[in-house]
Amino acid sequence: DAKTTQPNSMESNEEEPVHLPCNHSTISGTDYIHWYRQLPSQGPEYVIHGLTSNVNNRMASLAIAEDRKSSTLILHRATLRDAAVYYCISSSNTGKLIFGQGTTLQVKP
Amino acid sequence: NAGVTQTPKFRVLKTGQSMTLLCAQDMNHEYMYWYRQDPGMGLRLIHYSVGEGTTAKGEVPDGYNVSRLKKQNFLLGLESAAPSQTSVYFCASKRGGDTGELFFGEGSRLTVL
């Protein structure tokens, strides 16, 4: 199972872009990279996922390094509602999904 | 469409008591998971299942047992509860394969005195 490493915390100003990094240097060629976020007092929710190409959806963008050893979740304009813990995980063909500690994002008005 | 439903949402136990947490999903998902989350910490995988009748250990399986007798249900059992098992428990499910999105329940808050 590929281990992911994220900074413990990050800060951002409201309406500015946020780049949340994740290292997954042991990821295998077929493992997807998934991002989830957990708002206070809630269960995690899906944000985005990708394999090799950069991905965009209504919530965020995912930039994946060419060697796939790292990725970056991009929130284009942070809002106060984006303050959450963001988890980067890699999928596994065994079905085992390990979350880790995640990055706590604070958004300042 | 209820999604993932956890029962009960709150429970207080005394040390040594047993209990079962029920997770039910109505999305016909193959994979189901039980995580625990301690205050200020990330989610830790307890057990998971990749199909009816199958279970596997996660990161912190000791003190817990699970069963997946029906595809839609994943039960988490504590045979002899300990204060260290005080936590919020989250169940999740997803369709099989690498790309499926995890859907989480609302969590079950367990306190062991």
C-alpha cells in the first residue's frame, strides 16, 4: 500500500488559490490518487481523483506530477467553507484505503 | 436513497461490555470499510470488506471483529469494550475497483467508561 505524506497544516486567505501538496513516492503504476475532505463534525467527502493526467471538476483541480510521486490539490478561490482537513490517499487493487493525518486548511477572511 | 446509514449514532458503554455497530448501504456497493477517528486525529482503518462473505484487517484491527453476511450490511463488533476504544466510528462504502468514490456515514460516537 502506497504511503502518502502531507503537511500537517496550511493557511490561506479567502478568495486566493490554495495548493495542497501530497507525496506518494511508493505509488504503483495502477494506483489512483484520491482526495477527500472532512468538514468539522462531519464524515469525509469525496473531492477528486486521478491516475496520470490532470483533472478538473466543480470543486477543485488535481495536478499529478509526471513521475506520479506527488500531486497537488488546487482550490482556485478558497472560501471560508473550504476550511477542512484534506486527505490524499492512493487506491489499491486490494481495496485497502489508508487515510493518514491529512492537512488542516485554515482560511482567513 | 439513504446512502450509508450507521446505527447507533451515540452509545455509552462500560468497560467490558459488548456491542455491535451496524452499517447499511443501499447503493449495491461491493466494498465496505470501518474507520475510527480519535479527537484531532485522522481516520484509521479498522477492517474492510471487498465483497459479501469477505473481510480483511486494516491498520488497527485488535479488539474488533466484523462480519459481512449480506452485501448491504457491514457489522463492527466490540466483544469487550475498553476506554481506548472511545472514538468516533465511520463506515464507508464504494463500488469495486480503483476509481469508485467512497461514501461515508454520519459517524457513530462511542464512549467507553
